Amino acid sequence: MYIVYGIKNCTTIKKTLDWLESHQIPYAFHNYKTEGISQQQLLSWCRQVGWEALVNKKGSTWRGLDDAIKEKQLNQKEAVKLMATHTSLIKRPLIEKNNKIVLIGFDAVQYEQLLT
């Protein structure tokens, strides 16, 4: 079964969940806002795709961070700490199966190729 990570009120998450349901693909949803995310999980993802692929620098959460943080050269340790504290910084959706990242973001063509 796939695990979809994100936040419930995100339009991309809604689009993803609708897509999965319309294709009758079973999934579990992990809501960062209510369930959080462990630094161990974030480190596992960093090992798979690198922390740079996980941090959403285009969203309002990133824009709302202190300028000193945004201007600083981040490393993995700092990025993981930021993502654990500000879970909305994690790109979404992140879809995982068997503890492996399958996809990050919404792309119907990729979903069709990889999830069906």
C-alpha cells in the first residue's frame, strides 16, 4: 500500500487523493500537521533523494522564514531540523511504498506510469 504524506488542506494533496481514488489505488494518508514527521524518517528520505529534493523553497512557509535562515547555506542536518519543525516545508505530496519514495509532487502522467 502507498503512503501519501502531506497536509489535508493542500490543493495538490486533494488532487493527488482524488486521482488515487478515481484509479482505485489503495493508500494511507499521513498528515504532517496532526501526525508530524520524525527526523529519522526525514533522514531516510534524504538518503534516498537528497535533502534538496525535499525542501519546498517556493511555498509560503519558506517565504515566511526569517531571512537569516533563507540566506544561510543549508546542509542536511539543518534542513532536516527545519522540515521537522516546519512540516509545510516538505514538498508534497510525497508518496512512499515499502519505505521507498516513489514520487514527489503531482504529475498525472508519472502517476499513470508508476502507480497503475
